[in-house]
Amino acid sequence: MYCRNCGHQTDDRAAVCPSCGGSPTQGAAYCQNCGKATQPVAVVCLSCGAALASGWAEIRRLADKKIPAGICGILLGAFGIHKFVLGYNVAGMIMLLITVCTCGWGWIPMHLIGLIEGILYLVKSDEEFVNTYVKNKRSWF
């Protein structure tokens, strides 16, 4: 088997790639069957014809929090709920504490931030959302 992140050959039972340190079954840059570079959204390897472990199905699976996070950002942005939905607990706690500890005065800027972020989540394509907020862990704007 080849690592989907870096394309180096790994043991079929390996949980971590010795070359890149990532999970050899995660990623979308290389074919797990032949190790050739692939398009991130490809379903079949163009070099060997093998079905790829990721592709659109993987992107859809990773983007399943896009709509809930976007709606929470628009409606409850001042409380940082959208941050908790995406797993950014520290950023969510910061927004929540600013809103609560300022006796509500911090609600306006926090709600504005949440509104903007919620709209950004919803207007991005699934692939952009996954790359920005799931893989690269960008927690602010």
C-alpha cells in the first residue's frame, strides 16, 4: 500500500506513515494502489484504474459540519457555538467568555464575527471548507 498523503510505500497494516507521519489511508494526493499523484477529488486513479479511498465521498464526509456551523454562526455567533461545532473549543470559549464577562456589551462584536464566519462557511465550496477549516484548522475568519 502507498500513503495517500506522501505516496511512499508503507506496510498494509501501518497506522502511521513512517515517511510523513500521517495516516496512510487519509489524504487525497496519491493513489494507495500504485503511489502515483492523483487529483484531490478523483474517484479512480488514472494511472492504474484503482478506486480511490477518498475523493468526493471523503470531502462530503468531512464537510458534514459546514451547514450546522454556518447556521449556528449566523444565529448564535456571539456565543461561539459555531466554533464548538467545528471542534475549535478554545476559540469558542473565548467568544463565549467575551460575551458573558462583558455583561452583554461584547455581544455586538462577537455576533458580527459569528455572522461573518457563518456566511463564509456557507458560501465556500465543500472542498474549500474542508481544506480551510478541517485540514488546515483555521479557527478565525
